[in-house]
Amino acid sequence: FLHRGGKRGFPREGTHSECKKVARGFSEGSVMAENTQKGRADAAETLEVLFEMANLLNTGLDKQSLSICIELIENGVNPEALAAVVKELRREAAALRQAESEAATARAMGLATRS
């Protein structure tokens, strides 16, 4: 999926269609079936390595989220813009959790003072 010749280690043009062929599989011949299996194994290994790197960098991404991000980048999404969106979604989720926690605390205090 990733090509060393790509900009900043990101996929080069045309890589996505090649990966789709591998993921989709071939219906003709055992050699092509072996290539498909190898391609799937390579894709799984690549995802595993990227997941390990993501964990080392404390990204907080699970495998599914990382896989979605990779696919978005392969489809031409700007990696910096994607990172900004992920950060903003995390900030909004944290703010919602905080508001829910404060509301629950206020409800609990209101119930405790009535007793």
C-alpha cells in the first residue's frame, strides 16, 4: 500500500487501484489466486506494522480507524487535513463527555440535596 517513492511515505498515484485488484481477488487460475492470497497477507502485514507505529506514536487509533484513514489517504484525502479533522472530532467528543459528566453530577447533587 505504501510506496517509498511516494511523497512523505504516502501512496503514489495508481497504488489504490492496484490494491483494490489484490483485495478483490482474481477469479482466474491458481497463480492469480496465490497472488491474491499473498496480496491480502501483505496488506494485513502492512496494516499490522502501521498499527504498531500508530501505537508507538500514541495516536489512539484502533485498527479499524487506522484502516479507514489509510483508505482515505489512498483515495486522495490530504493527510494533514485528515489529521486536523480527527483532532477536531476528538476535541468535540471530549467536550460532549465533559458536558454529560457535569450534567450527571448536577443531577446527582440535586437528588442528594433533596434527601
